[in-house]
Amino acid sequence: METLLTTLGFSFFFLYFLVSCDLSLSFSPVDNYIVNCGALVDATVDTRRFFSLCAGTLLPGLPQIYHTARVFKAPSKYVFDVKDPGTHMLRLHFHRFSSPQLNLADSKFHVLVNGLVALTNFSGGRSFNSEKVEITFLPAEKSKFAFVSAIVVISAPKDLILETAQSVNGDKHLKFMYRVTIGGPKVTPFNDSLWRTWLPDDDYFRSKEGSNRVYFSGRIKYQDGGASREVGPDNVYNSARLIESKNASIPNVIEGYQYLVRLHFCDIASISLGLLFFNVYDGHLAYKDLDPSAVTNYLLASPFYVALVVDAEHSGIVNVTVGPSNKSMVYAVDAILNGVEIMKMSNWMGSFDGTLPAESFLLPLIALVCLLLSLSAIIGRRKEKVESVLRSKLPMEVHEISPKQGKQQLSIPIILNGMFEFEVCEGALCL
């Protein structure tokens, strides 16, 4: 179990923030593909313009991108040119509906992204140093077709993933599983420049006894070289829970994979600097006597985050805990938590979802992969991964923590090359 540390915040990038905040330019990615699959006309959802490919039928009550879908009765792929090498984000939208021709609920298929197994038997940022992004849809053996409603491929902001990150095996990818705002209301895609949803913590907090919600109406103080508004939203950092010692449990994760857990912090509760100390646990003591004042160059209401690599429990749950430190003061806040993100890390085979079944139409593809990847190369990569992980363990002492612009820069010992999101719309409330 590895412990990772970033400095000065991370969350993603939101357009809308408190009225009291200064205005800033919205994120404009170099690579920006937004495709409305199966439509005759372009669609606009929350200021996003999805470009059409072909005709479809309308479904009242749903955003326009879910009115149509592109159906594939044979292995098919989209290819997007990449102008900006580096971390990219991919989001696939799905909505199953019935038409006179097909019932999309009958589909079952696999999705590959540049050869990475993203989904298997599905029913409805890779670092792209190559010049193309290929998204392949493969109907499963017992299904006659695959489908997709919309595709978004964009290059990520340069500060989304630290460029100083070291590589475990040279090629790591992330699949977003959960995004939770602690103590605050739901954050919708309308308030997020990358159109993500942050859910309230009601379904994930193990016990709310001993914790109190706190809200902040002032300005979140983002620092140069640290978290920008595109990296972390005011909507998450301006609310929190003040916690005595409770767990935040994330259910429905798959054993056998590692997960990157990001805990977001912003001291919006202390009345003065140097009063808040707390511990962070991931089943063990991950960070002792964490001092937000020291991390943020002694500035209140300035966000930062801690990252942990954890293994799922046998019960399929990821547990993270914050609690009081021995340095906690009697009348001060015991611990604070603003947000949690859970991301599934691709395994050594480059997969998020097991391996593809050896179905008849996949045999040529599997044969080609076998020719390109020798057994010795695979063993070498696994050995390199183990050795690199052992070398990359970080001490737990809080003095190791420093802001991003500080003299001492810690590196994440994995390279997070890609981020995948799969948005499934089953009704009117699909965003």
C-alpha cells in the first residue's frame, strides 16, 4: 500500500464559482472533440456543443445528446487526431432507448481505447503520445450490436497531473468511480467546466455522529503554482465536515485493482493559523499531524489535497479516515474534510475491466496483440513495477509536505496518463 502526496490542491476545473471570487478565463483545451453520435443536427447541453454525425429520433425530457445514438453491428472505431501530447480526458455517454428499429437495452459490447480495455460486456487520461485516439466498439458474442450516444475527447490542463510524477511502469490510466463533496450540496455539470458531478456524502459517510457541516461564504484563496479554479472548484472547497474520527466508505469497488484516493482539504473553519492538526488513515496511519497551515504557506481557506493508493477490501469497500492528532488543541477543530475522489487504476495488463473473452471476431485482434507483446516484455514490466513501487514509498511525517511552489517538491510515484468516465443516462436526470 503506497502513500502519495500532492501539494496545494487538486480536484478538477470548474467555470462557476462564488460571486465574491475573481473572474478567470475558462479552460480551452487544444484537443477538443465533442461528438453527438447519431444526430442530424448539432446539440448544445450546458454550453457544450456536440457536433452531429447522422440522423436519429427525439426523446422529450432528455438533453439533446441522448436523443440519438450511433449503432455498430460490427467492430467499429472512431479516430481522433491529437495535436497536444500529454494527459487527455475521455467521456463516453450512453442512454438506452427503444426505437422501431432497435432496443438499445439489448446491446452488450466491449470498448477499447488505443488498445486499453475500458469496458467489457457493457450494456449501456490516457497520455496520447501518438497522433491518434482510437475508440473501438466491439459487439459481444451474444449481442448483435453496440452503441454510443456521445463522445468527448479533450486535452487536460497542464496542472491537472503533475509533470514531475514518476512512473511505476511507464503507463498508468485512471477510471473515475466516485466523486463526493463532503458536507455540501450536489455539484452539477453546469457548474463544472469539465461537466462532472460531485455527489453529496449522504450515501458514503459511515456515521454522521460527531461531525458537523460547515459552510464558507468568503473567497477560496488559490495560490500561484498550486490549485487553480480549473483544478479545484469553489463549490467543493467552500463546504466541509468537521470530524472527530469517522470513516468515509466508498462501496462497490472491485477487489484485485488498486485505487487512487484523493482527499480534498481547505481550512475554512479555523479562526487562526496553526490551530488545526489531524491524522489521515487508509487502514493504517498515512499522514501524521497534518498541518494545513504549513502546507498552504500559512494561508487559511487555501485548498490542497492528499493522494493515497489503496487496495479494495474483500468486502468491496475503500475506507479512508481523518481524525484528531495528538497536537490537536482543546478548543480547535479536530479534523476537516471537503471532498473525496476514488479512481480505479488500470492493472498490469492495461485493463480496467478484466480481459476480453476470446470470441470469434476478436481472435485476429488477440493474435496481433500477442505478436506485438512478447512474454519477456510483460514479465519485465511487472518486475520493473514491483521494484519501482518499493523505491517510491514516501515517509509519513508531515514535515515532508510542501506547497507546489515551495523549494521541496514531492513527486507522485505513478504517472496518471489518462482519465476515463462513462456516463449512463437511464432517465430524465442523467446529468
